[in-house]
Amino acid sequence: MDTLTHAVLGAAVGGTVLGRRLGRKAVLIGAVVTALPDLDVFLDYGDAVLNVTEHRGFSHSVFVLTGLGTLLALLARRFAPARDITLGRWWAFFVLSMLSHPLLDVLTTYGTQLWWPLDVRPSAWPVVFIIDPLYTLPLLAAFVIALASGNGFRAPAWGLAISCAYLAFAMLAKGVVEHRLEPVLAEHGIEDAPRLVQPTPFNTLLWRATIIDGDRHYETLVGLLDGAEAPMLEIFHRGAELEEDVLALEMGERLDWFAGPYLRYEVRQRDGRETLIATDVRLGFPGFYAFSYALATREEGETWQPLKPTEMLTPDTRVDMAALGQLAARVFSPEARLCTSDFVTDRWVADVPAAC
């Protein structure tokens, strides 16, 4: 999630735990300590792939943040003027405020290394988009009210309760969407294929499902307001014939660890040579993918030579206000047909429904 959301969530947690005792100080301290994990964005790990895959790494670890929160609690108990606050209450204040950051990040698509340094894939169970005003606004309002009134408990507690209720609604919405999706996947024989169901930008009413089956990459949009309208699957090529070449590269293997099967592969001409590129199809939207990387290069017919990975700016990496407008219209009306293939280069399209 964005830094503002993390800060006001931490403020709400801090106020709920110690707002009665510290007033607005609990809110301000909670906001600051909860934003700390995202300072890792200022670290340069050496190349574009490492920078994206190491983000939400050690600084988002349950182990690291629990240890840091414990240290801060011990320091506060020893040096803070408020001598009547117990060590247990200080511990809850710092640890819960800090852990709220990665636990919220886990509910987005990007992937969070909750269990660093254990060698496991990043965790992600997406139920909210990385920016969701309906989640953030109650927390922001609570933050402002607490600062203005000096009551560090009441507004933060209400803001935290409302934001948690919104997350519960999002989880329920995801369950409904997955239930509607099952018959369509069974009809295509891909009910056991890897799938990713995530909300579309800025809302939890319209959801995007991505399914990977070999070289086939399926996309569909499912809305809570669709009624009996069955989801329609659009099918794209994934360039799976290049997967073995990518996985033979160290940075290709790293991307596979980060994105799992949700990678698209292609060869482009670049400076008179062939360039091997991998794109993460989870992050962004078909036709507007945010992360594409050049991994290797070669003369035609030769073997691939690894490159220092660079991020590629392509037609798949752009903001299109007209497309966002179409997406917003689709949220409230299943009749406002939105075909993701409209935004994707034709060479990637394998099959689309007649309605598109």
C-alpha cells in the first residue's frame, strides 16, 4: 500500500493501544514507526530485478519487525517519562504498529517477504488494490480528528474498526468472485491451473482473474454487480517456449521466484541484437504492465548472454486515462463490456469471445 495509508493505519493502531494514555502523541508515534519499513525503497541492490524483488524484504519481516518493536519497547520503558505504562503495553504499541505494515501489504498483489530470512516465496493474498481510497479515508479522517481534538483513542479506534470491516467485505467479495469463476474454469478444463484473483484499481467491486496454463494466459473481469452474467475468458500467448532460456539465467530464476508462473516472455530487436524480456503480468493490467525486464542479449542464432537487468519502457507500460474511464464504467455496469484484448498487441492474442 502507499505510504500515507500505512502511516494512518499505524496511527490508528497506536491510538487504539495507547491513545488514552498518550493522546495525540500515540497517534504521531504510531504513524512514524509504521512507515519505517518502506525506507527500503531508497536501497539500491544493484539492478532493476533485484530492486523490485528485494523490496518488501528484510524490512517487512515479521521476525525483524518484532525484534525492532521489542527493542523500542524496552527503550521506551526505560527512558520514557510515562513511567506508569507497562512493558507489555509498550510492546503491544510498537510491535502491533510495525506489523500492521507488512500484514496490510500481504493483502495486495506485489508480494511481501513476511518470513525473511527463510527461503520461501513472497506472501500475497490480494483483497485490496495498492491504492484504495475507501480503505484509506476512514483512517485519514480518524488521524485528523485525533490530532485536532487531542483525544488519541476514540477516533483512531473507530477508524481502525471501519477499515477492518472494509477488509472483511473485500475478503467476502473475493470469495463471491471465485465462486462465480469456478464453473467457467471447469468448462475450459483449467480449474486446477494457477490463478490469481485481485481487485481492479481503486475498488473492490470489480475483480481481475489471471489464469496460467502452459503457453495460455487467460484473463477475465468479474464484478459483484454482474448478476447472472457469466465471466468471459480472453486467451493470450505467454511465450512459454522461451521460459527455459529465462530460467537458465540467474535473474530469470529470481523473477520466477518472485512472480511464479505469472511471467510473459518475448524476444525484441534492440540495438541490432535480439533481447530476451520477461514481463510480470500480475502487476498492472493487460496492455499496461508495470514491470518488464531485459535479461539477456544475443546475435541471431547464438547463445544468450546475460545482461545487467534493465527495466523496459514499452507500450505495455503507460497510463491511459481513457482506459481507466472504461474500467470505472465497467465497475457499475456489466453491459459496459470491457475486453482486455482491446489494449494488448495483436500478436499476443490467442482467442477472444465473440462479444469482444
